[in-house]
Amino acid sequence: QTLPDGDIGQPRRQSLPEAIATLVAEAIAAGQFVAGERIVETSLAVRLKVSRVPVREALRSLVAEGLVTWESQRGFRIARLEPAEAREILEIRAILEDFGVPLLPLTAAAPSGGAATPAAAKSKSKGEP
């Protein structure tokens, strides 16, 4: 079988943190996590057979997207969202990924040295990771 003529684009490669964020986002959408449920980095890392670093990066990106929350001394939790809100976030995420827009973790800095996103600026002012 041959490919059609014309530009069909390039397959999108995901980094490990992006792939983990996608898995967790899909699990949230499927109801495998309960709103308010604590996510323990080490447990998730063991389940996924990866180190804690990409798990932490993935969870930080999900905080920026609004699917997960983070509190000092309490850690990461599944955000309390209405089902429609969660679906909307996942749809927007899918569209951005289709266009190859990188989903930045909260630790990413803008070229000016400031926070990359308003959520990142807010988290830095609260002392978040």
C-alpha cells in the first residue's frame, strides 16, 4: 500500500514527561482517579516503571492545564472539575498536541527570564515547585 501524494505531516514525538501527562490525563478522563485524590509521585513512578523526575514534570504540566492541583506540604491532587470542564481541557490539549504546540511544565522560563505562563508566575509567588 502506498501513501497518498502531498504533505501528510510528521508524526509527533513525545518526551517521556509528555507521554506520562497524556496517560494521566486520559486516566482522569476515564474516571480512574477521583476528584481530590492524592497522587503520590513515587507510587505513580513505580506503576509506570519510570523515575520520579518525569512523573513530577508531567504532574507540573497537568497543574498548568488545570487537571491537577499542588499544595505545599500536601503534594499533587486530582483537581475538582465538572466532567464538561475536564473534557474541554482534554480536547484543547489534544488540539494543541496535534498542532505540535509543546505543553510546558511550570518550571519552564520565558526568554525574558520571567514565568512562562500566568499559572507559572502564580505558582512561583506561592513557592510551588
